[in-house]
Amino acid sequence: GENVEQHPSTLSVQEGDSAVIKCTYSDSASNYFPWYKQELGKGPQLIIDIRSNVGEKKDQRIAVTLNKTAKHFSLHITETQPEDSAVYFCAASIVNTGFQKLVFGTGTRLLVSP
Amino acid sequence: ETGVTQTPRHLVMGMTNKKSLKCEQHLGHNAMYWYKQSAKKPLELMFVYSLEERVENNSVPSRFSPECPNSSHLFLHLHTLQPEDSALYLCASSHKSGTGYTGELFFGEGSRLTVL
């Protein structure tokens, strides 16, 4: 089955710096890669996703890149702000028509210091 | 009303107790999920209900028993749990569109369970 590894487990940056979180997956059939953000006391929330027919996707300060050959994908946050502090999870799945069967990474705790 | 509501938010129970976690979604979705979140481990998918039919059961011990009476409600019945079952239990929902693609998961805020 699919296995997703995520690094680093913790990341501390200064406000305004960039942050990069990396994930690798094992199943070459996976074709959908979302990123979720979990703030303290809340459930995870989707912030961006990418499908395997696209190499990069950007939404304001957030971007995701995908390298299918190497089976890894990354989240890039530019101009970080204190409100970006949270735990970020990557995930992988095969898009199907029934339900969403995501395999998650172990999470990265991002701390943005003012 | 928030999209996915879970109750209770916190639950402490002994190993011989029977309790239930409740989840309700107000998004009109047709798939609902239970996830277990433990420290330093990936979110673990426990059960999936699609159109009120259980379609996934990831080798979860029988002391966890899900119930989905309709597309808006999902329960997780708990009995004779072990201390290692202490975790955050997250409910989520998603929607199968007309084109067949099932989109993002919408999570509730979770029920923090402590088993003494």
C-alpha cells in the first residue's frame, strides 16, 4: 500500500522568510496530492492540492510542486506570517469515484516567529 | 452552523465504560469518515461510509463500532477500550460530484478521548 514520508517534523522560521516542507510517496499510481493545515484545537483544513498531470500550482503565498519521476512533492510558503504557524500534513491518494482514501504524512509543525 | 460538528469535544472514560462519539455534517455531503490522530503518527483512516454504506474498515478492533443512520450523521460507539486508544478522533465528510470525482475532506474539530 501507499506510504508517505514527510520532513522536517518541525520547522522554525522568522516572519517574512520562506518555508519548505517535503514529502515522498511510494505508490506510483497515486495521482492526487493535497496539503492540509491544522491549527491548534481544530481539524485539518485543505489549503492546496495538485494532481499528477500538473507539475506546479500556486495560490498567493502558497505553492506546491510535484516530481512524479522522483515521487516527491513539496509545499512552499513565501513571506511567512505568524498566522501560518500550525501543523501541516501532506497526503497522497488515487482519485476515485467513491470516496477519498488519503494516506497522510506524519506532519510538520511550523513556527513563525515575529 | 459550522460544516462538520463533533460532540463531545472531550471525553474521559474507564476501560469498562460504553460511550459514543457523534458527528454531524451540514454540507450535503454523501461520504463520511472516522480518522484517529495520535501524537507523532499519521492520521489513520478507520471507517468510511459512502451513501450510508460502509465501504472501508481498516482492520479496526471490534471495540470500535461505527454507525451511519443517514448521510448527515455518523457515530462511533466505544466499549472496553484500552489506554492506547487515547487519541483525537476526527470526523470528516466529502462530496461525490456529478462527474464522479470526490473532492476535499472537510474535518470536524475532533473529540479528544482519554481512556483511563
